[in-house]
Amino acid sequence: MNTPGDTRDVRLRGYVSAEPGDARTVQVQKSLMAHNDQVARANREAFRGVLTLNVTSSPGSGKTALLEATARATEGALRLGVIVGDLETDNDAVRLQRAGAPSVQIATGTVCHLEAEMVARAAEALDLGAIDVLVIENVGNLVCPAAWDLGEDLRVVLLAVTEGEDKPLKYPRLFKGADVVIVNKVDIADAVGWDRAQALANVEQVAPQAQVIELSARTGDGLEAWTGFLAGRLRAKRA
Amino acid sequence: MHELGLMLRAIEMAEAEARAANAARIDAIHLEVGALSGVVREALEFAFQAARAGTMAERAHLEVVVVPATAYCGSCDATFEMDNRFGIASCPRCGTPSADLRQGRELNLSHLEVSG
């Protein structure tokens, strides 16, 4: 029983009151991303039969063009399905449908990245049993998508030669999480004075774990290495 | 990055925990934010001022501990603190770039101080 005058005793005994009104500490130790991570886990389970990619880059690096080229190049060999996120328009989903891949558009309105819940809802519109590779084309943004697990197997970061050499240094969080870094638009590298050695050195420094594939979605140069990589990862997942 | 959304979520979680502990007030919210999480302490504090109005945390103070980014070097079998400015994890002992990030991406509600 705590009476006035006992305070020194109370401190020495390390007494912590549990009576209402008293200050106390509540341990929580929970991630603020817990809800998204939970949905991402459910997505991962739902996507267990398909190779799932989360494709990110800055706007205009060529994500959709690469996916169109991939869909056309793998016709008959790999069945692609796409979930694509943009703030507005369904332009990308329309392009990808035309290229032969069933595609669902997420128009986020104002949200600058895709979250697991959005992907879960979009996936309901796809027949996962009829595809081999599920590609999630994220909102064009090198910052925010990094923090959001969507339930993917692989994170692919696209970089165009028109962006110079230092994007990995400027956006380390996204590149640090990359399984694959694709360098796009190699066909115009000379025209923009791209320093290949410097660019690859920067990728290596920030993302030594990433497989690097250089290609041009437009000309098809290097595309085979990318489609071969996908086929190999799919085989490994389904083994 | 999305500090306002994060603070709204943190307060939501904090209220649920405080209620479960039969508290009337939240006096302090303690967060652990990784150095590579993309979240800025000042922006969190600013967002907190806006987000706490009308909640159990409206008089609470916010404590943010930044967790340094550390990576593991397989060659040296040891961890090291990374150069946060560039996200470069080159082992200071042997120079090998590392992809094995052990700490630095946290976004945790660590603990609360409550009363009442």
C-alpha cells in the first residue's frame, strides 16, 4: 500500500502502479505497414501458381512499351496477365490488351503508388488459372512504390538511358530492393551520351544483388535475355 | 513520403492499444523509423500536429527514434553501418558491396505512454 512519505521506498522497489490514473507504458512493437503486409501475404498465396512481378520506374522509362514487347515476343510460350496502375486513364491497359495480354487498370486518382489491397481487388478481374506471369505495372514513381509490398515474387526496376547514370544513387531505397534492373532504350544511348560504365557501376554499388539486363523495348535488342530470364524463373517457381 | 497517412495510422493503432490497456489518455507515442524508410522526422512531427486533434493523443508528444541502416558483410561475417546518404552498403573493412540489409527500413509503433 502506497502512503505519502513512502515515495523513496517506492522508487527503490521499482514499483509500477497499475491503478487507473497512473502513467504506464504499453509495449506495441507493430509495423505501421502491418495491414498492407497482411494483404500482401494473402496476395502471395493467391499468386502461388503464377510468377508475379512488381515493375517500377520513373514515368516515361518504357514500362508499358516493355510489357507490350514482352507480350508479343512470348505469344504462345508464356501467358501474361497485367495489372497496371496510373493516376488517371486506362491507356496502358488498352495498349496491353491490344498486345494480347489480359489487363486490368487501376486508376488511383491521387495515390502515387500501388498498395496490396488495390492489387487484390484488381486481381479478382483476372483468371489467374489462365496466366503464367502476372505483371503488376506500378505507378511511374521512383520514390513511394518501394515501401509497399504487393505480394510479388520479383521486383523489377526499369531505368532508361535518357535518365543519365545516377538514378540508383538518388533513389537508393527502390534500387536496394530490386531483383532485376532493366536498362531500356539502349538503341539511343549514343545519341544522349549515356555513360554505360558509370551507370552500371552505380547500379552495382547500390544494388549488387540485382540481375542487370540491357535492352531496347522498341527495337527488341536484348529482349531475348529478358524473356529467357522470365521463363527460367517461372520454371523454378513451378518446379 | 506519406507522413500524414502514416501518422493517422499510428494514432489509430495507438488508440486501439490504449483502449485495450484501459487508458483514458495517450501521453506519448514512440516510433522507430529506419534511416532508409524514406520517412522524414520533421514531416512526421508536422503531420502529428494535424493528425492528433480530437483523438486520445491530442495532448501527446511524439518521440521518433531513427534506426541507422546496417548491412551485413558475408566476407567479414560482421554487420556495419551504411552510408545513408547514398544507400551504398560497402563494407568499411573489405570494400565489398552488400545487399544484405539488416536494419533501416523500419516503420514501427514501438510503445506508448498512457494514463487515466
